[in-house]
Amino acid sequence: MEKKIGKSLCIFSSKGGVGKTITTLNLAGIFEVMGKRVLIVDLDLSGGQIALSLNRPYEKTIYNFAMDFMNNRYHSFLDYVTKYDDNIDFLASPKDPRQSNRIASKYLEIMLDKAVYYYDIVLIDTNHILNETNLVLLDKADSILFVMNNDPYDVKNMKSLITIFKDLDKNNYKVLLNDSRDPMKKYFSLYDLVSILKTDIDYYLGSEFYVKNIDQYIMNGKIITLHPKAANVFSKDFAVLMRLATDFVKEGDKHE
């Protein structure tokens, strides 16, 4: 029987500080609840936060994978991942940001090809810069989730990003408006945002999902959506993330 290949989702933003990494972690928790085996790949190569947020000791990183593959020392993809729990693993960004410049984009493509063979879901966290690395990732990923906040700078940058995708005739993306990151910033209505961006806002996380002690969660290596009470305490936003994850899985199944 042929092995079913997993699917990759790149979480991207046009501006830093929109809650992209927390969204990535929360989606990993949702996919675990769905019974999926998940890999989180930290491709913010010069300043990734996934390993810090999950608070697990790790030895190898994406840099080690790239160098070993380049020098014919590669044996198994699982040698480079770190276990978070029974369903979630992560592949950390380089420990030294100077190493990021030595990772050729072709090895990132190889890495993703290996990852989807072992995992049902591969979540790719990135930075917000449209450099060669991120362009390769955005082109390689099965689907893309754009995360944005409701402020003028982010809306302007997101409009430019979506315009680029439309010019390239790429439509494998969804847009998540995250009002939980800065609950006091609500410059535009949803109608205004759709009119400005000329695309749908597919998912919305409200200010109720704002967690005051989020730093404590991060320092303790906790994923909010895996908290036993999360589905009840954050019922509306938990349901939004569940719908997002379900849509992604169904979309992937349609293209099998």
C-alpha cells in the first residue's frame, strides 16, 4: 500500500509582531486534537522562536540537516527533529543566526520533501521578509495562511502581498485576521478590510482570545489549544482554529 504523503502549511505575515508564531503553535495543538502527527518547522532562520516557545532541549537544527545533506552525512530525517509530545515534533532554526546565510534554498526544499513523508501536517513558521528563502517556501508549500492585524501598516503591506499573489495567479492562500494580538487596535471594519484588500477575510480571531499571561505559557513551553479547558474558555476562537484546520485537511484531500 502506498504511503499517504502529508501536507504543508506555511504561516506568513507581511509585518512582524502579528502573532504568527503563536498562531502556528495553536494550530499544531488543534491538529493534535484532530489526531494528526505534526511537525513544526522554524524557518525564521535568523531569529526563530519555536524552540524557545516549546521549551524543549534540542541538539540539531535545520543548519545541521543542510550541512549533513550537502556533505553526504545525512541518514534519517528524524535525526534532526525534537519531540514535544506524542503527536508534535519540531525542527529548530539555527542556534547561531550567522549559520542561516550558509543554508541554500535547495536544501530547504529537500527538507520539506522529507518532512511530508513522515508527518501528516507540516507547519512552517517564517519571518515577514520576502527574501529568497521565503519566496521558495511560499512557492513550495501546499497552502499558505496569511496572518494580519487590524492596523494601517499591516493592512497596507498585506494589500501589496495579496496583489503580488494575484499577479502571479496564485490562489492557494487564506487570510486570518488576528484581533487577539492587539485587541485595542480596530481601525477598520471587516467590510472595510475586504474592500481594501480585495480578498476575503477567511478566519477571524477575536479579542476574547487575548491571553494576558501569554509569556507564562511560553516560558513553560505550553500550547494554549492543548490546555484541557481551552475549548470551553475560548470556545468561539477555538472553533475558528478547528474550522481552519479542518478546511486545510479537506482541501488537501481534494487534491489527492
